Amino acid sequence: MRYDDRLATALRLTPVGQGVARIQFRQLLDLLGTLPAEEQGEMVDLAYLRLGELGGRIPAADRATILRQPGLRLRAPRLVAALAGAEPVVSLSALHAAQLSDEQWVDLIPALPLASRGTLGMRRDLGPGARALLARLGIGDPALSSTPAPKDPEPKAPEPVAQTPAPPPPEAPVRTPRASAYQASSPLAEDTIGALVRRIEAFRQARENNMAAEAARPAPSKKAKPGQPIQSFDFASDGEGRIVWAEARVAPMVVGYGLGGNGPGANAVRLHQPFRAVMITLAGAPAIAGEWQVDAVPRFDPLGGRYIGHLGRFRRPAAVAASPVPAVPAQDSETDRLRQLLHELRTPVNAIQGFAEVIQQQLFGPTPHEYRALAAVVAADSALMLAGFEELDRYARLESGSLALARGECDLAAALDVLVSRLASDERGPALRLEGHERPCPVALDGTEAERLCWRLLATLAGNGKAGEALPIRMAHRGDAVLACFTLPATLAGLNDEELFHGAAPATHQPGAGMFGTGFALRLAAAEARAAGGSIMREHEQLLLTLPGLTLPIVNLSQVPENRSEACETPVA
């Protein structure tokens, strides 16, 4: 970006109504929260003034809700300080959502109000510098301190009573670390809400520590004997593909190994894709040396969506082969991968289109016309992309055999006649003419599927034709099949079969012709024809569409005009 005018664009919006005010408040939070700490200027000062004005118009509860929304980035100390001085509920949400470094917290804490410091002391992700500064300022949380909890006093046996013999004193209960930490952090004198919150946090942290200690205990059954090769182990890598964690029994031998670089897993690391049965050779100690099969999934930051590495397992190929796994055809696997990729692409495009339509239709309140115009363009582009994804998905399913076209009955000649009439009305396009359609030519295909197939072919050919170029379409019979002969335009007639069906021909401008070019549109049409029991072949300067015909007519012959008494053209030799 050569010139960043997002802040000026956001300030040009006039906050009329509560809905627009909330939108601008969120926009300013995003923009100011991601500015560098040293960023200054008149535009920044105006943005903070507008933020204060919006704070006076939006209720504190609504502002706190906005601050708790996922994906909000508060990385500017100045913005955090401004929000910390607002109402308590806003200050609490802002301090919990802030993402500052340890040095920035150290500089900011002295300027925070006393109540905000107490709230900040409950965060568990502060650095050592910020914790030390809070301790010096008298803000501490017993649950988070590293000092050991005071020992419980030894239980004393009750004194005997003269009248009746006293029962034996009960055994002293064993004090678990969780109970000790909880009792040490909950004196009876504290009865405020803050003390209650800290006691709950202390109890939860003590429970998590106990669970972590239990999980950290090594399982004796998984320990490998000296000299015995390890059969499997779990691992985690960072964003560059280096292993940063592994099971304790193999961690010293594999931590630091790179999965990226030029190895077999380089593409998966670079594209943030899963590992599926990737073969990797490890060199080193005898316990890990040799061939490994790696399966892993990518990990992403739950807040910002940033790729942070892979999590998976190394397994010996022999161990994998020993377990019976049903064989999966290779083409199905490739189809599943393509459909998974399309799903991952379709999800963000759907979201972008939805937000653009919200802005364009002013669902949340009045929106400037400039924004609405831009949103309309974004929505239209998103719709084109989604249509392209649908074509790719349809082609993949047809090629793999997982999609079957709907069976039925329709008149192919009538369908082509209607579509040719639509395209013939455009004087800037070629002159399309249908011949040999005097009588119905029934085919065993649903009418909607037949119209889609014919429209794809007509739009592709018409988009490549010149204005006024004659492109006749001839209907005929060949045995029990119905044949439609499409004349290729001059720009396509000079191409060989490889260039026509697989070349990088530019996309046409006709609606419905597709966004991936002429070759892909023709391959998709051929796949649809094969799924219907027919085919598309090229013969010299013509494309021949063959579909299985029906032996009985699909209309009442009494309704056919007398001038249509002739059958379709004679069979093609």
C-alpha cells in the first residue's frame, strides 16, 4: 500500500444513528489499535477525538461488548490507556483484550488508574517486568504469585472432657496443593467481589496445575527400551516448519528438525496444508533413524488466524502397513483434496460477499454512497468467484463419478431453439442459426440439465465469435442418438485439439460461459455429456454433441403443426 488513507476514510463517515456510530467505533478501534506506538499526527489526534465523542454516544455496555468481539487488535499503548480511563466495564474489557509487549506494559502501568491496575493484576500472560512492577506498586494476586502458600497448622486433638471419655482424635487430613493454595488465597476477612474473583481464579489455576502435573507423568508402558527403535511419537512445529515440541522420550533427538526447506513436506508447510502420509527420513540416534510416515494438521491462532505451525505424529511405515486400512482410489483422494480446497476458499468469499451486501443494502443504517458503490462491486466480484468455484466443484465431481445428472425427458431441439433466439438478439455477436429442428428430438436428460449444457456450449462459442459471423447449428439423428453439430468460430477452428480443450484461451464475456477460459468450459461440457451417456467430439471445424435419444415422442403428435411433418435430418454418415 503506497498511501494508507484508511483512517481518513473512516473519519469521513458521519455517525448518524446508533448503528453507524457503532460501526465507526469498531473501525477506529481496529485502525488505532494496529498503529505503531510512535505514530503521531493530526489525523491520529482527530481519530482519538472522534473515538471520545462516540464513547459519549454509545452506552458503556455496548462498548464493552464491542471490545470483547473476537479478532479485535489492541496493540497501541495510547489506545489502551484511553480505554482504561473509561467506565469500569469498558476498562475491564479493554485490559483483557489488550495485546502489548512486556516493555509496553511496564511503560503503561504507572499511568493507569488504581482500579485498572488491580484488573490488570489478574491477567496470567503478563511478562516478568510487568509482574514485578505491579508487585512494587502493591498490586498482587496470591493465586498468581510464585511464593509458596503457608503451611496449614497442625491439627490438634481435642482436650478430653471429664464427664465422658473423649473419642480418639481424627487423623489429620492430607492437604493437597490445590486445597492449600485455595485456603491460602481466601481469607475470611475478604468479602469484596474482587476477592471472590481472585479466589475463583486461584481454585481454577490450582486445578489446572494438578491436571498438568498428572498429564506430565510419563507412562511406563510407552518407554522404549535402550536400543529398541521407536514406533511412533507426537510432535508440534512452528510457523517455519521446525519441530519445537515432541514427546519427552524423543524430544532431545528431534527438536529443531526442519520439516520445510526442500524436503517432501515443504509444500505443506508453505501452503499451510495438512500432511498426509508424507515420507520423511530422519538421521541420528538408532532409535529414530530411518523412514517415517508423517501425518499432521496445520494450527492457526484462534484470535488473529495466523498460521503457527503443524501438530501431528511420526509413525514407522511398517506399523502403518500392519493395520488394515481400506484402499481409497487415487482419483477420489485428489477429488476430495480439490473439494476441500474449494470449501476453504468458498468460506471467506461467502463472508466477504455477505458483509458487502450488508453495506450496500444499508442493513445497519445509512451508508455513504461511495461505500455502497464499492460494496456493490465487491459483492459482484464475490458472486463471480463463487460461480467459478461451483464450476470447479461440478467438474471434479463429474470426473470422479460422484455426481450423476438428473434423468428425464426433454426436447433438445426446442431447448436449443429458445437459447439461440436469446443470443441472436445481440447484434454485436455472431449470427447463430438452428437448422433441422422441424420436429422434436427427444433425449433422455432432464430439461434443466440439457439447457445448462446447451447454454454452456452456445455461450462459449458465441463469446469467441466475431460480430455477424455465421455459426449454424444442425440437428440430426445417428442411430438411437440425437446429434447437435455446432460450427466453431474462426478463432477456435484454427486450434488443434490440445489447444482447444486444454489451452489457456481467454475467458469469454458471455454470461454463463465460465470464468476459467474456453478450454475449461468445453471440458466441463464434455464431462456433463459423458455423465448423461453421450459425448462431445471435434470433427474438423465442428463440435458434435451426442446424447441418447428416446424412441417415443415426448409431445402429442396431434399438437405438431402440419409444416413439421418431416423428421429430423437424415443421419450423419
